[in-house]
Amino acid sequence: MWFRSDRSISGYELEEQEEEKMGLPNNDEIEGKFDQAKGSVKETVGRVVNDRELENEGRGDRAGGKVQEGFGTARRKVGEVVEDIGDAIGK
């Protein structure tokens, strides 16, 4: 372990705490990423075969996936804050 003078905790321990803090992605985040990938594939295939409808459908899937992922991320972060508040109250 190493110690940095600007922190009261070793760098290794700080990294462990940060890793524990980041929660696993929830279903909305996972489905959003999947929709983004699916949309990207549809968009590319639509462009290759010159199918504007498929290309536009892919753009819509990507945009919807970004929104769903963002919603899932926000929901996870709110849950983490609620947990932190609960932990602070319990101390």
C-alpha cells in the first residue's frame, strides 16, 4: 500500500471503496444498451441495402435506448443515495 499526503486513506483502499460504491447496472440500463446496439446494426444494414425505413427505425431504436439507459442510470443513482442516507441514519 502507498500513502498520499493529500488523503487520509491509502490509494488502494480508496479505489476499493469507489468500486464498491458503483452498483451493477439495472435492467433499464442493460436493455437501453441492447437497444442502442440493435439500432446501430439496423441503421448500418439499412444504409448498406439502401432501405431508408430500416435506417430510420435503427435511429429510433438508438435514441430510445439512450433514453432508457439514462433513466436506468438515474434510477440506480437515486437508489444509491437512498442507501447512503439510510446508512448515515443507521450509524
